[in-house]
Amino acid sequence: MRDNYQCRTCGRVVHGRAAHVDHIVPKSQGGADTLDNLQTLCVSCHSKKEGWRACRSGRRENFDRTT
């Protein structure tokens, strides 16, 4: 698996469903489905990143970035 089964944010070793493939530059912002634009994230870090994106785009009103 990409990144030696490690989350690129926290370094946690992840396998199976605990491993998410994330677009570094989101597809909605022109990011490609190429290996240089993909990274491995754990569920927790991916959720935090997605929540931060949603907050910036206005999709979530009550998101707390400190969690």
C-alpha cells in the first residue's frame, strides 16, 4: 500500500478499512487521481481534514477545528 501503511499526518500504522486514500489537492479544486496527489491517512486524520474542508467551504456551520 501507499506510504508503507502509515498515515501521512500522524504516522499511525493503518491497514484495511482504517486506511483511507486522500487527495492532497481535492478533485473539486483541480486535483488529479495520480499517485503524486494521493496520500494515506488514518480514519481520524481524514475525518479532521474533511471537516476542515467542509468548514472552509461553508458546508458545516458548527465545526470546531480544534478537535
